[in-house]
Amino acid sequence: MKTIALISCVSMKLDYRAKVKDIYISPLFKKNIEYAFNRKVDNIFILSALHGLIGLEEEIEPYDVTLNDMSTREKNKWARMVFKQIQDHPDIPDIKEVKFLILAGMSYRGTLEPVLPHTEMPLYGLPIGMQLQRLDVLNAEFSRLE
């Protein structure tokens, strides 16, 4: 079974156009990316409130949109869009054959996670400070193994 990481976007961004892997600059985003790479997942995508599902190498302009400010109806519409993007993406096989490693807060995973058949959420329920601490521990463990 392939593993695909889904990492939520963050508000801290560069103020100019850049690749997705570079535009988000918060410590949480960077540690989530490091963790996904350490896990040697098959692919990593970002869950963007504006763009939906985006790859790390795509270039985007900075934006100021978050699911946290959206109504339940808008979040559900966003989740349907992302689910369709997942189903249609050429680098994502049949979703029944994929485990999705979700590194995202409730606003981003809440409407999406129920429609994905296989998920793993190692940071589920942790506040941001504890997520950062847990990621430090997990990433350090991977470093020791190498």
C-alpha cells in the first residue's frame, strides 16, 4: 500500500511567488515536511484553503485564505473539491490502495478524513505546541536510525 502525506497549509508565507515547498515558512509546516520525508512516503501534497490539493513543486502566489474562517458549507465544498482532485490526480492510485498520512488540523482534516478509506494521524488531538514537540521527537528518532 502506498502512503501519501497530506499537510495543511499555514498562514506564515513568503510575500512573493515561490514553490509550494518554500512558500510556507512556519516551524510546524517545516517539521511536518521533514517528518513526511523521514517517513519516506510515496508522495507529499499540501492541503491549501485556496487551491485545494497542490504538489510541492508547483509555484503559487502568497494568499490569505484559511478554512478556519469558512462556514461548514464552505468547508464541505472545499473537501469535495479536494477529494475530486485526489481521485483525478495522475500520481495518486486508487484511493482504496493508499494510506493517507494526514498532518493537518481539524478544519482541514475534519471534512476530508471521513471520505478517505485509510488514514493515519500521528498528531491527532495535539495542540500546536505539543505537535511541534512530538515532531521534534519523531524526527530525532529518524535521525538516529540513519
